[in-house]
Amino acid sequence: MTLDSSNETVAILYDIENAPFEMLNYTLGKARRFQPCRTIVVSDWEAHPEQKRWEKLMRRPGFTFRQISRTYQGKNSLDSAIYDSAALLYQEGVRKFFIITTDSDFVRIAELLNSKTPSYIIGVGTKQASEILRNAYNEFMVYPSEEKKKPVKKAEKKKDAVAEDKKAQAVKSAKSTKKNSTKAKALAPEKAKVESKAKAEPAKKVAVKKREASAKVAEVKNVSPAGQLADGMMTVKLPKSLRKSLEERKQEEGVSLDELVTYLIMRGLAR
């Protein structure tokens, strides 16, 4: 059966075996970009006669739906039927095509439609479509269509940046607190040791002072009325100049003050 076509016609080649019904409906919406023109949809509708939605779809105004019959039994029978229909449309002057499939075998149909006069071909398929199939078309639409991200306003970007900055500062503060806490725990024994030592220092000084005071009391108790000490010891009050001379002589001789005084007294007695 000859398909009525013209240069203003858009042909949609629908591979019903490799594309769901929703993909055809999606493509029909995209085909309106070429309106006003006549759209012919070619496929094997009898493949699923039990689906009544085809009848509803085919009643759409502005579209012509053509049934193609499989020329022979086999795996690629529908592919061959669509190929023959594409060749017929191309001979009649149609140069705008939608090809709905994810099957890479349809690359040869795209090659046919560009064999002499180039056609404008738009492929519609899933994201699993091969690069070879995508490159065979002028355009390729992925179904289901990927949602575009809404542009973020500058104010929202600034707000997000401030929020991120506050979050980063909170995390940094928490880490710092944890670090200081860990450090304080590590230094706790050393701090306790220092504090204990500091407390012990005054007690030690008090003990030394007590011993010194006790020694002085003992010296006072042992002094006799004539200035003589018990056990052959004697306390003598010397002038400052003499004391200084004795200290200097002691340093020169390298002896104690008692030894020096004893030596001098013995030398004086020997004369």
C-alpha cells in the first residue's frame, strides 16, 4: 500500500518490539514541533490487538497511522517491514523522521535515509542505546526524559554557603573541645603531682624552721654562766673585722672555721 507523503510530512517509525507504548506517546508530543504538517506513524499494530489503547491513540486528530505487515516469519521480520516502509517514504520525498527504538539494527535505516539526499532524523530510545545508534541520528532523545536541575538563585547559594560555614565551624568547635578534653585528661596526673608537690613544700619549710629553732634552743640551754658549753665546747662572740679575717683565712687554707680556730689557739699556746 502506497503511503501518501510530501516534503511537509513527518514520519514516525515505531519499533513496537523494542519500545513501550508510552514512548510512542512521548514522541507524538515531540513531533508537534514540526507542525503544521502531516504525521504518519508506521508500525505493526496487529502485534498486540488486545490492547484497546491503540484504538484510542489512533483517533488522535492530525496524525495518520499505517499498519505494516511482516513480510516473512523470523526474528527481524518487523525490522525488515519498517525498513521497507522507510525506503518507500524516502522515495516519496519525506525527509523528517523519528525512529523509536533502542535496537542497534536500526542504524541501517538511518544510513538508507541519508543515502542520497540527507534527511533529518531524530532517534528516541532509552539510556541503554549504544553510541553507534545515537551517532547515526541528527538528534537523540532519551526516554524517560532526564529532569533538568532548577537553577539555584544567588541568594539561595549564599544562604547555603552560610549554612555550610556554620556547620563547618560547629564541627571544628566540637573537635577542639574534644581535643582539649583529651589533653586535660592526659595532663591530669602531672597536674596532681605538681599540686601535691606545691602543698608539700610549705610543710617541708616549716619542718626545717622547727629543726633550726630546736637547735638554737638546745644551744641556749647548754651555755653556762661563764660562757662555756658542755662537752668542752665554748661560744665566743667575735668582732666583725676578726670574723671576716677568719673567714678569708679559712678560704685560703681550705679548712673549716673550727679547724682554723683550733689551729690558731694551739699555735698561740705553743709560744
